[in-house]
Amino acid sequence: MTRTSRRCLPVLALLLMAAGDPPPAAAPAAAAPPAAGDAGSAVVAQRGDVRLTAAELRALMANADPTLKAQLESSQTALSDYARQRVLNETLLADAHAKGWDQRPEVVQRANDARDAAILQSYVASLVPQDPHFPTDQEVQRAYEVNKARLTLPKRYHLAQIVVTVPAGAPPEVEGAARQKAAELRAQAVKPKADFADLARRTSQEAATAPKGGDVGWVREDQLLPAVRDAVAKTPENGTTEPVRASGGWHVIRVLGIKPAGPMTLEEAKPQLVQALRQARAQQAVRAYVETLLRQEPIQLNEIELGKITAP
């Protein structure tokens, strides 16, 4: 973040949902336009003086959980929503600091605990260097066969969109004009022989997907905002929804493809299987390391003093 405090907070998913912003990989949404400058300093998301640059976003992705990182790299919508959430988190953090919330004793304790946990987690991970050759394809195949019944995907949609953005806090007349514009674009999109991709490239105000003809990619049903999910569910393949009010403005959505819910293929399941197998091996190695430490010098407990703490 381009701000005095640059702490990397985890995504506050529940809080963000309550505030009305989408969770990661949520419905198609408008992204902040990049600022001028070199590739690293370009602003990808902004609220007031809180900015997230391309370089900062890349750094966050590099250190993200592997599952989240893969999601962000494969979905422009997920990346846009993640950037939006980072800016909102920093906005809330600045508000908390301004009110002295970081000085509350219980907050200080929890912050110290979180810091110690991060140090411990990083140190423990360093005790088990990752083997790039593990697991083998055969080991992944065996894990897939054993867990196949639990490796399922929900219904998925291949979506494209045309977005008419609405600034936050816009007056009713601006909101109404955006809705009318979206309705007009939808009417153009459903005309015989209309080219939705060309229309999106020319008219969509969503910077991330407009150059791609509005193509959002494949999105899981459970990742869509309720309003978008309801509209898409009623729309057949190659159909176009009525304008939908979602994050960032009004969305006209074309359903390019539908995949029913069903089991994952081996290729789809491989990333999470590799991660699970590596985590299991690491946990075994850490347990062995800890057991060796405790054999060398066991932990001594004073049961009498412990009993005094819990005594009525």
C-alpha cells in the first residue's frame, strides 16, 4: 500500500461481506483505472489517499497461500476483488489507528500473539525444506483415487460482461442514468447478429475485462454475488441477463458456457493434492523434530501452581 503504514493484513472476508463488497473471486466487478507511471508504480486500486500499486500487489501474491495465489493468477475478477479488499482493509486499519484502537491492551496482546505465530510458522517451515520432486505423479494419482469422492466442483459459468460504473455514493440521478445506459447496451447486445465481445470492448467501463471483450473466464457458482448468481441461473447458455446491480455498477452479463456440478478431473485436483501431500509430509517431519527436542529435555509442569489458577 502507498501509505505511511504498510502492514499486510489478511483479507477480512466476513467484515467485507458485511460492508457490501464481494469476497475473493466474486461476481464481475469494476476495477480502479491504473495511474500513469512505470509498471511497478502504476496504481491498480485506490480509495482517497490509500493506494495499491502493481508492485505491491505482485509482492502480496508472491507471499500468498498457494491456493489463493493460483486463484488470483487464473482469474482477473478474483484479482480485481482482492485488490479492492486490500484497499478497504488499509482504509479500516487507518481508521482504527486514528482512534487509538491499536493501543488497547487486548489488541496489543492479540497483535503480539499473531506476530509470534507468524514467526513460529515461518521458522517451523524452514525446518522442513520442500522437496521439488515430491510428490511424484504416481503419488498424486494414488491420492486422487483415494479421495475422488470428495473432490468435486460446483456448477461453473463462463461469463462475459459489459459494465457501466457507478461511483460510490453517487446521487440517484447518476445511478438512474447508469441503469438506463446498461439497459440500452443490453438491448444492443441481444439484437440478431450482435457481437457481444465487440460491444464490450467499445462500451464497457470495466478496465480489466473490456480489452478481452468482457471475458471474465470460468467462475464457480458459489463465488458469485447473490444478485449475479440469481440472474445467471435463469439465463441459458449464450443468453444475456437483464442489467444487474453489483459491485462497482450495473452489469450486463453474457453466459458463454455452463459446466454442471461434478467430480474434479485429476488435472483440476492436482494443485490441491500436491499442497495437501506436502503439508502432510511437513507435519510429520515437524512432529519428529519436536519429539526429538522433548526427549532431549522434557517440559516440566508445576501441577500445584497450575491447580491454584483454576481453583475457585
